[in-house]
Amino acid sequence: MKKTSKPSPKAKPAAPKAQPPATDETPRVRVFVVEDHPMLRRGLVQCINDEPGFTVCGEAGTAMQAMKSAPPLKPEAAIVDIGLPDGHGLELVKNIKALLPRLKVLVLSMHEESVYATRALQAGAHGYIMKKEPPEQVIAALRHILSGEVFLSPAVTGKLLTRVASRGTDTPLTPEERLSDRELEVFEMIGQGKDSKAIADVLHLSPKTVSAHRENIKIKLGLKDANALAHQAFNWVRDH
């Protein structure tokens, strides 16, 4: 009598492999923040650190601190205030880009004039954003420049297009259009009431060099003497 063989039990399906626990090791974009106002700087740092995919690797309140601290940290992006206590942010952009050519720079400014945005891009920046923009716009601007595109605040974009469209007309050049970046720095500081020695100390220049800049500014703006220069510089700073 044949023995009936019992059907072999069906093989159980393999248990799914356990997924590794989620970790916080996802690479983050390293951002360096340069802003001289502590409260605004802290706000920017917190805003960036709270955003997935970003981390602030360092911060500075002056151009000198930034030049010393940023290069060793090798950030991928930097936010730079255009107005710093020891010089113009545009000079910092040029200098830091010379050390970190791949760095993506977003210039932070309260100036809506399109000339500042143009100069920022010429200095090596990849974006120009107004300080009045909300935090989420700053993050959007960072993402924009990191993708290889140029970012400009909407208000600046409109003025830039108007300026380009008006070229070829009799529209007179404004002071910031006639002066070099360094001359514009000196012009602003004259308007703030600083004398040549104070300007020299801030910009780390000799008083003789500052005096030469003052003479060049007077020539370019068609001003007859130091009083006329101080008056126009004061009015320009007041209106900007």
C-alpha cells in the first residue's frame, strides 16, 4: 500500500528588510552670514538653520571678520550685507570671491536703486535681495542662486528694467552711476559726516588716498569745493 506523501508546506514569503533608522546625516548647504546688526544676524541664522537642507557654518559682523573666518569654513553660499562698519559689502564680495571662486553670494541691502544691484552682480554676487523681504524669500533666493540662476528682488528688477529702457535718453547719471565702488564708499561716508581721517580708518586707507578720492568725486560730480561735496553727499545719503 502506497504511502500518500503529505504536501510540502508552502514557503513563507521573505520578511521585508528592516529600513535603517532615519538619521540627520543628509548633506546640508553650508551658509556664511555677514551682517553687522546682531538682531538681524541672529534672525537670519535661525531662519537658515530652521530650513531643511541648510546650516549656518559661520557668521561675522564686519568685512575683516568675514575675510578671516569664512575661507577656512569653505561655505557654499554667503549672505553679505552691503553696508558694513568697516567698508562696503561690494568690496567684500570681490575679495572673498577671489579666495572662494565657487562661493554663491547673496547681497542683502536696503537700497532699492538698480545701480547697487548691477554693481553687486559685477562684483561677483549671484543675487540681490532687499532687507524688507520676508524670511521665506531669503530662503527662496538662496535656493535660486544655488541652482545657478541670478536672483533680484522684484522692486529692484522693475527699476533695473526701467533704467535699461531709459538708456539713450537725456536721463542724467546719478552720483552712484558716475562713481567707482570705492568712490561711492567715500561719498557715502562724507554724507554720514565722517572726515578724511575717519574714512581712512574705516576703509584701511591712508588719508592721502582718501583725499585723492575726494578730489576725483568733486571732478566727476562737477562740485567746486569741499562744502559743495559735503552738501551733496549729505543730501544723497538722506534720500537713500
